[in-house]
Amino acid sequence: MNNEYNFIDELRNAGLLSRRILNSGFGQNFLLNEEDRKLVARCALDNVNLLKNKFVIIEIGAGPGGLTSSLFDEGAKKIVAIEQDRQFIPMLNKLASILPKGKKLDVVMADARKLDFCNIVSSASPTNPVIIVGNLPYSAATAILQNILYSGLKCYAMALMFQKEVAERICAKLGDKAYARLSVLVSLLYHAERYCDFEPKSFFPAPKVISRVVKFKPCENDQSETVSKDDYKIVCQMTSLLFAYRRKRIATILRNAKMKNNSHNNNYHNIDNWYQAGEAVGVDFSKRAQDIDAKMWLAWARALIA
């Protein structure tokens, strides 16, 4: 299929081989080298029996279809390509039209920051396991990841590319310098680890930062299956308030929030309930948000819900 579809040729034919034109869109950067694209595809499909299980693969930010083509070359049977930039839609449709029998590409023009991923999966194939892969636009990458996590969709695996500094926060563990709110939100559902890095020269247009592919697998012992959407929603609210003041102790932040009667900190519980729930599960209010691990955040959230 590589001989039939070359995304660089498609960009050239569309008059888009210009850094200025591409940068006027959604800030996407595309891997030039076929082996690099296959490396990302293998990260997504590693240890996956594509013949035994009819996986639905969702690709975010498919662009002109370079990575899409590599995913098919590595054995993907069905891909749902999400792309917001309308200039790439004709290219993806062309790729869909030349696929061999047994392979299918559905093209969805949408903003992945707002997309209902559960609805996409239900429409595509509601009973089959899901893999998400994407070379994400840097400006939207964190928002896209948070939308996936917040959706409640249970993925078999994800392989997503971020700016290196964002990837470090995603993969950070308690005690790491990079440990942040995003570290907590990810670790409630997935084990995330670095897979590979790419230098700016690997892309067109070349970004100014190093890019990192992160591999996500569901948490061991099925923890991710026990985290409800309500659990996750409350943790999101709690961490939004408490990580906003990283240098302050939790007790100070809650006291100030109570004095200001700040409605941002919760929709369901007042600050007194935060204290009571935290005391019930053993939260140390003298600590800072970055000193609390994901399990304690989850326990605190569940005590608030109870």
C-alpha cells in the first residue's frame, strides 16, 4: 500500500508543502520517515493479536494519512480517523478509497478536545476492544488526553505523542519533580511510560521541541475498571483547586477557599465536607497536593461522594 499512497505527494499535490500554510492550520507536525511512523504504529499495536480480536483503532489528528497508512501496514483492519483540519479530509478519503479488501477507514471531521469518544466507539463497533493512537497537536494535546480520560472510555491501550515536557508530567510518579495534576489523572486509569523520542528534524514542519511517544496500558489489578465516572469527576474537581497552588499546604488552600466561598472548588460538597472526608481516609492536610498519591486522591473523592 505504501507504493499507492504517499502523504508527502498528497501534500505536494494539494499545494501544502509550505511551513507557513500548515502552521496556519491546527499546528500539526508529521513524521517524515516511514520507519519512524511504523515505530509509533508498533507502539500502539504491540502484543495485539489483530487476527483474533477485531480491534477498533481510533487515530487522533490523522492529518494527510501518513501514520494511518503505517497502521494499516502493521496489520490494522479498521481505523476511525479523527481530523479537525478540513484540508486533510480529501486525502484521508482518498486513502480510504484505495484500501485493499478487509481494511476499512472511517473519516470523522471533529475536534478531539470536545468529541464524545464513547459515542464514536458505539457507532463504529460497540463490542470490540479499542486502541487510541495519535500524533497530537501540541497546543491541544493535554485537553485531548483529558477528554479521553473524562469520557469513561476503557481502552485496551493508547499510544500518543506529546511535547517531551508534557510527557514527563504524564509519566511522573509520586516524588518525581514532574509529578503534577496530569500525573494523578492519568495514573487513576492507566500505567503510562515513555516509548520513544523524536528530534524536531524528524517532522514536517519541524517543531522547536523534542517529541515523546507515551504508551498507556490499563492499571494493573483492574483498578481502572473500578474507577467510576463520578469518582473521576470529583478527583478532577479536587485536583483542579489544590494543584493550582502547588507551594501552599492543603489546609491553607481549603481555609482560603472557605473564607472566599469559592464555588469553583466543588459542585456537590462544601469545604467542611472536604475536611471531614479527608480526615476519614487519613489525608495529611499539612502536605501539598504534589505529596498525595493517586490512591489517596481516589479514596478522598469516594469519601466525598459517600
